[in-house]
Amino acid sequence: MTGLPNRTLFKEHLERAILYATRHKKMIALLFLDMDRFKNINDTLGHDAGDKLLKEMAERLKTSVRKTDSVSHEGPELAGTVSRLGGDEFTILLSDIVQIQDVSRVARRILESISQPFLLDGHEIVITASIGISIYPNDGADIVHLIKDADTAMYRAKELGKNNFQFYTQSMNDKAFALLVMEGQLYKALEREEFFLHYQPQVDIRTGRIIGVEALVRWQHPELGMVSPASFIPLAEETGLIIPIDEWVLKTACSQNKRWQAAGFPPIKISTNLSAKHFARKNLMEAIAKIVHDTGMDPHYLDLEITESVLVRNVGELIIIFQELKGIGVSLLIDDFGTGYSSLSYLKKFSLDVLKIDQSFVREITTDSGSAAITKTIIEMAHNLNLRALAEGVETEEQFTFLLENECDVFQGYLFSKPQPAEEITRFLRDGKSL
């Protein structure tokens, strides 16, 4: 389709390049390029537009890489070759490398060329790419290792925010191996019942009493010990395991809240996080309704926390999903508000209940005028839209006083309590703990 060498021909070129570099004691570089968010193009504009984009990408890559940068099977008189491995993956071979800075220069030139808008069926599209780079003979002496190392470096570039390039280092391989091991363990964690929940109280800022708790998943591995959520949640998102994990959290949390209600404690809300991955499912509403029904918990005591990134999806479908959830009594919270990419106009379109102010603002409300202004604005905006404002990460009396004076509704944080096992929350409820 693109007129570029395919995976098989690319490997032949790389093999010959290695032989040439070995014979003449030269360095070569392999650039592994993957387009960022290419799937969104196919999903929104269709596969024909995606194919056109791939063809234009191929042309830009060929233009970006001058003949003196590339290698082919023609011998010492090197000609330009860019290859397409399949999908949205491309490779570029650079030969006769004198210094590594030359490779950086070429990678920057490629990214700059790609960053210019593409015109597809009357639509101006901006696309970015991530590039991983491996060097022969520094990183590997054969095809397998050079490709693997460049691929590893490319994923590191994506982790660092995309639209950049990264050279391979051994530490990347060590990290990749550790993640591979963790991924295998993560698949078994649910069936081995290695997950458990802690609950952090959410407190009415005027009365100082607990009105809800957020359920937070924890992983106690028999060999790795306590695994940080910052390590396994992103991996669960990437692998899709976040869906069964979220469902387990929801079911466990609802069951626990039902037990608290059955014990005669004043009813409180239970809040759980819902990954953006769920909103690509056709049976999301049915899955949530079934869990609520099976646990016997009144859905009016369930809060679902979603991130702002969810709101940039298909607005029409989201409105229907949100209305269905609201129809059975579930409340919806926007988590980490102010840190995402959504338009403020979305807040008018969706049936939301709470804006949760990100702790990065709360942490600095008494020391940074910008954070204070943003926090105050979010509170006022929430009230003007008939929403409640919930501040997370409250740790000091000074922060609490600021939120109280600016009429925030609810807070959670270490000032009241860190996340606790269910038994400790039971004690709080029994003793009527308040601020």
C-alpha cells in the first residue's frame, strides 16, 4: 500500500547492513517508529482515511531521511530505505554513524516533519509519533536484539508522553522484564484473592462527620509484597485487566457498605473508580446494575468516580450511559478535576453530581496563589452548576480552613484519616468519629 519494503525485506536490509558495518567497523542505528493514537483515526474517520494517512506518513519519512542517512542492499553507495513493518509501525536504518548526535538530529527531523498537519478528506489532522533507537554494535550484534531493543525504547518514549524519541538503555530492558513478570502475576492475582480494599473517609466539611468512603484497591503479593497501585494500575489499564479488577472492587465495596447498613450505622455513600476502558463496552450498564442487584445495596448510596478523559469520548453515547446510571440512582463524580483535557462545556451536557478537586491544587492552596484561585473557582463553578465540590488530599488545618471559608462541601485526606481497612471504618462509624 505504501510502496515501502515490508517486514521480510526490512530484515534482509538489516542483515546486510550489519555485515557491512562489521566489515568496515561502522555503527548503524535502527529507529523504530510507532504512530501515536492511530487507532483514533480509524475509529473516527474510517479505515480509508487511515490508509491515506499511512501513505502520506511513508512519503514524509522518505523525504525526512536523506540518502546519506539510510542503508539498503546496494553496498557502499548507500540509498535511502524506510520500511513499514505493518499497521502503523515503521523502521528507518541509519548507516555510517560517526557520532550518536547525528542520530538524534535525524530523529528530531522526522518528528518535526510528522508534526505538520495532514489533510484527510477535508479534515486537518495533527498526529505525533514515538521513536525508539538502538545502536549496532553497542546494543546488540544481531537482528533480534536490535529490533527488540529499539521496540523497548519506543515504548519508553510513549511512557514519557509520546511525541519524542528515546535511545535504548539496559535499564529499559530490566524494567520491561519486571513489568512482564508483574503482568503475569497480575493475571493470577484475582483468582488467588490477593487484592483487598482500604477505605478513605469522605467528610462533610461543615459537620465534620463521615458521609462516605472511597474504596481503594491494594495488592498484597506473596513474593513481591505490597505492590504500589502506581505500579499495577497503569499495567492493568494497558492489558485490559482493569475491567475485572474494577468489577471486583465495585462488588466488594457494595457488599461491605450493605453490611455497614445492616449493622444499623447511619447510611453512607461508597465511592469506586471506574476506568475509561469500561466506556468502550456495550454492556457497562448491565454489569453495574447486576452488581448492585446481587449485593442488595441501594444504588443511591453508590458514587462512581470517572476521570475527565472519559468526557472526550462519543458525547451522544455517554449522555445515554450517564442518564441510565442516574436513572437507577447512581451518582457520578469527575475525579482529579482540573488536570484533564475536557472542555468545560461538557459539564453542562452530562448528568454529574460532584467535582473532585485534585490534590495537586489542594496541596498548595495556602502557599500558591494560583492553586488557591483555581480551587476557589472550581468550588464556585460546581455550585453554579448545582454540583457538590469535594477536595481530596487535605492534610493540614490551614487547608481545611481555606476550604471551609470558600464553602467546599466535602473533603477527604490524612487530616481526618488515611485509607483504612474495613474493620477500622466500622470502628469509626460505631464511635461516631468526627473532625
